[in-house]
Amino acid sequence: MTLKNIILNVFWEDVKESILKYFPDEKKSIVGFVDVFHVLRFLPSKISPVRICIEVTMDETDHYAVHVYGKNGSKTPHHSDQCWHLDYVDWEEILGMVIDPETKQKFSDADIVALCLWEITFYGYDQESIQQKYQELKKMNDQIRDMSPEALSTFVESLDIIREPEENPPGEDPR
């Protein structure tokens, strides 16, 4: 079953309830999620060899740690499964992805849709702004890759200066 099939067979109210169960602080963002939910219902899907996998654990502060990713069976050089984040993938392709059987067993359809919505809207609530963010990050990555070791060291030191640990501790979701 693809994500598109599931989206067509769930009610928004159930998805909203799941979003708030996993991410209670996202109440202020519900309008963005509902807009994307309705956009996805009408977008066509593209067949994809990637399947959607979801893992949810509790962190040390009793908050959900959510991992939504794509996998197609290919292996890394160390023989582990190759995985991809879905936050920059075209939504039509994501809609055509099959839900991993283990994920389908562990989560309700509303939970699957809610967790996928959260993943794909991490950088915005429309594909244009998400792709713009992707291009900005790609450009920054290219600039960093081309830096001399001295310039890279200076750059990393500058990040330590501007980081505000109280606002964004390492590993904390910046949303």
C-alpha cells in the first residue's frame, strides 16, 4: 500500500489527533499540516522503488523521537541498509512510495500519515519553499567543501560562537 492510498483513506481529524499525540507543541502549525494534507490528496503519485520506514522511540525526556526515512534495499559499503531522509524528496514521489510492512504493522494509518506529514514539512509547507531551502543548504555545502582547511577551521569556530545552547541544544528538534 502506498502513502497516497493511505492518505485517500484516512480522515483529517484522525491525522490531526496523531500529530498532536506525537508533537503536542505543533498545535500552532496545524493549519500548515491540514493544507499539505489536502494538497497531497489531489497530487498525482509517481511510482518509486523506495519504501517508507518509520521508527518511534521515547527519548530521555519522555518525548517521542521520530525517524521517518526511505529505504530501497540497497546496501552501504559496510553492508547496512541505505536510508534516505524524505524532507527534500518531491511529494509526488513520496506519495508513490510503499509503506514498509513492519511500519504498517506497528502504526495506524493516521499515525503513518501524521508522521510523514511532519517529516516532509520540516522545512516548509509547500514544495517551493522546501526546494529553496534545499538549494540554500546545497550552496552552503558546496562552499564548505571548497574551503581550505584553515578557512574551514575558522568557520567551525564561528559556529561555536553563535550557537546559543539554551535555545537549541544539540540533538533537539529546532522546530
